[in-house]
Amino acid sequence: MKTTIIALAGAGLIAAGCTATGNVERNSAGGAALGAIAGAVIGNNVGGESAATGAAIGAAIGGSAGAIRGCRQDGSCGANTTSRRQYYDQRVGRYYYYDQRTGRYYWENGEPR
């Protein structure tokens, strides 16, 4: 059991070393490590004492979930669908938008409000 967890943790650390922005790789490695630990515990206690199989399954699921979360943090994987809700400022007679990502308001032409 220790060998499997150490191997999965080592693979996660290697994957975390090759980062572009870091979010996908870091979350993937963290998810894989947490999934491996949880899978090993569950597999050992429930699945007929098969901690290695539980760790492998948990690492795969956790790594996938972490990679998707990191991808969304980078603005990819469908997360870049920004809300284009338009507001009207009656005092100046102009429309403006709210950017949810930055928390700022912008006029229609892109200038900060």
C-alpha cells in the first residue's frame, strides 16, 4: 500500500513541475493525491482489503476532477462564458456592463466606468 501511494504522489509531483499557468497541473496533482489517499482508505476498509486498487481509482478520479477545476480557473473548459448583462445609467444616458471576473464596471466602449 505504501509503495502505491508513494508512486502516485511522485507522479503528481512530476506533473506539477511542468506548469504553464499552474492551475491545471497543481489542481490535478492535488486531486490525484487526495483521491489516492481516500481511495486507499476506502478500498482497505470496504473493498475486501484492496487498498492499491482503491488508490488507483481514487487517483484517477481525483486527478480528473482537479484538472477540470484548474482548467476552469484558467478560463477554459466552458468557464469563459461571461455574463453580458447590460445596465443603463440614467444620469449620463449610457449603457454599461459588469465584469464578474474582475468585479469592475465598463462602459459600452470598454472604458472603465
